[in-house]
Amino acid sequence: MKSYILYLFLLLITGKILHAECIVVLEDSSRIKITRLNINTAQSDFSPFVINKELYFISARPTNVAVVYTDVNNVTEMTNIYSGIKKDSISFKKISSLPIINSKYNEGPVTINNKGDIIYFSGNEIRSGKNGNQNLLKIYSSKKINNKWTKPELLPFCKDDFSYCHPSISKDGNTLVFSSNCGKGYGGMDLFIVNSFNGSWSKPVNAGNKINSDSNELFPFLSENNILFFSSNRNNGIGGLDIYSFDLNDPIESEIAHLPEPLNSPSDDFGIWVDSTSENGYFSTNRVPEYKDDIYYFATLIPDFNNGKTPIVKNKFCYTFFEETTLEANDTNLTYEWNFGSGQKVRSLKTRHCFNKPGNYPIQLNIVEKNSGEIFYSEASYTLNIEEPEQLYITCCDTINVGKELKIDCERSAIKGYDIEKMYWHFGDGRYNCGYSVKHNFKMSGTYTIQLGVLARNQVTKKIERFKIEKKITVIENT
């Protein structure tokens, strides 16, 4: 995609739908695998959006109509909105265009509310001006009534002399992010935000300079976890358009993140959609010239946990023990003595003691004679139950020989308020694994940092969050 992305003027040639046997894997890194979908054609296919088991996307494929329309630049084919039913992650069936919504001009990309009954999309608006026709983009909406889309309506915040495009709706349906050149911005096209109050949209607000740059920000997608994905041709990318993300849950501390390869490439990468885990989804790219813009599925085999949270600092099992009462002043030959078991005794009214590990410990507070140590009176006696704190654990030896099998597990791990769903291991030598219990052997001596990464679902918000813990291990040569 080059500059024509902004206005969807696509130069196209006639083609046909590729069959399942044409599916190819362009790149296969150790962490992310991408696969070309079966719905792509010789024309441009891009900007996927998935809801339930239905895929919506934009395509310039030829239509079965007798009249061929042209735009103001005499481009003979336009983009329309299509949908298909999911067979599996890379295959879809019953591909069809959307009647009523599609017009003789360009439509797309699209976004649909969580209920599936309101669609928002970009569409061309042709206006006459002093210098000829103006070809602008506006955002429209349509409601699904009796399983049919109604006639599209222009969103009220769209002004005459600006373009508004690439909408993305939040999960609750109250926030819309889009790209526009309206108002005073930072570059060509900026990302803007509007909110819905009692059925009315607010005025557009620029997303700010932490997100926008002096270049173009396009194709936003607002995930279920409130992560904003978008494409930009800013200077620090590796291609034309690159895909970035920004965590809107903590906008003050968050920084723009550049998505790794193979999601980004030296070509244009844009129009991303991610699932609730933010680990799998679909995106568009033109990295293979003969295919033009195509849609790919991506699956994250090993997520990145470098920014994951460490839930709890390891507990040293230290406690303060004290007695509120005091001995009579004339009892100078007596004193308090704490007995923590295993011969550990401390003479003091108040003391701090650390235990080596969780377990059941018999605690006694006695009044004893100072000289003989004989118990004069038993003040208190109880069992202290110390449980494992809910945190992440890596259980393995600290030192191992080169080539020897290392057994590692995290079976004691738990995170309070979360349900652990997946465990991933990075051994610090470029290799990965997953599961509660794994085995690994190191080929070279040295000090390695083993990272345990966890995907866990918040029991209240139901959102997937990332956690991590690390442990260093020394690998020595065989002697």
C-alpha cells in the first residue's frame, strides 16, 4: 500500500479466487507463524474484521455487474465490503458482498459492535469544488434489522472539507477510533477518538502525540483488552507502513510498541485484527508483489513476556512475635522465652523470626528462670501454619553440566485473582518450550536466564494478562 491507501484509489487487474492448495507460509519464526488465507485474489484484499465466526474484509475483486464504474482518476474497479463464514483459521466459505451498504464507489474498512447489529465503515464522498471534484472519505453506520443492513447514514461529526476513515469501535460500543485530517494535527492523517453519550457522538479529540506523529497514522484497531493497534509510515519503521500498538489502560506510562517480524516487513503491513488474547489474529500486507494486498492469519507460538508483570516478591516467611503483658517488677529472676522449635529459642518480650520455608511450626511462649532456663509458666502455645504465597515459581537446580537434561517445573505457581491458562519457557539460549513441566539441555557453558511467562485471565475483568518470573542457572563444562 502506498499513498493511495488514504483514498482507496487502487489500480487493479482481473483475477480469480485462489484455492486452498495455494495457501503458503511466507515466514515461520520461532515465535510467530503467518499463513496466507484462501480468500485472497489477484486484486487487493485487506483490512479483516472478525466477529463470532464471520470474517468481514475489503476487496477490489471484480463484481458480477453489467456496469463498470470508474472513480475521478478513471480507476475502473472499486473496493467493496465482503463477508465469509469461518471454516478454520485460514479458510472461509460463502464469500459474498454486502448489499445496500456497497455502492458504486469505495467502501471499507469496517468495524462492528459487539452485538453484531451496527456496522461502521469508510465510504467515498464526491464533492464539487473550485478545483474540480473532491474525493473525500467519510464514516457511515448501518443497523442490522431482521438480518438485513439498513441504508447507511453519515456520522454527524464528519465535516465537509476533511476525510474520516478506518473506524474501530470499542467492545462496549461507546468509543470510536478513526483516522482523519480534521482539525489541527501532528501530521498528514492522525488518529482521533469520539465517545457516545446517550446515543450522541462527542466532538473528535486528537489521540495525542504519544500516538500520532508527523507522518500518517492509519487503520486503527481497538482490541477487547483496550490495546490500540494501528499502522504508520513514521521514520522508525522497517518498511512503508508498519504496525504499532499502544496500551490505553495506562496511557501515561505506556509507550508505542513496534510489532515484531514477521508481522512487520520492509513492505506495507496494516489492517490488523487480534483476538481476546492479543496473540492471534489477521492482518494485511503487500510483501509478495504478485499478490498485491493480501490477508494473512498469524499465530503466536511463544508470546513476548518482556513487559509482563512479576506478581509477588518472594516471601521470606518472616514474622514479628510479641506479648502484650509484662512481668511484675519484682520478678527479676524471670524472663520471656520464645521457642520456635528445632532448638531455636529467643529471650525477649518482642522478637522477629524468619522461617526457611512454608510448613506447620509449633510456637511456645514460656516464662523461664534466667539462670537455669527452667520453665516457670507456659504463657502461650499454638501452631503457626505458613502457606505457600500465590506467586510464580521456577523449580530446578541452580547448576548443571553441558548436555545434561535439566528438569524444570512451575507446578507450585498460582496468582491470586487470576486463572492461569498457559505457561511458556524461554531458556536464554534462543530456544522455547511450553507447559507446567519441561526438560531442556544446554549446549554451551555459561550463565543463562530462564524466563517463565504466563498468560492468566483476570477473574473479575476476564481479560488476559501477562506475568513473568526469571531465574539464573549456571551451566558448566563436563569434568
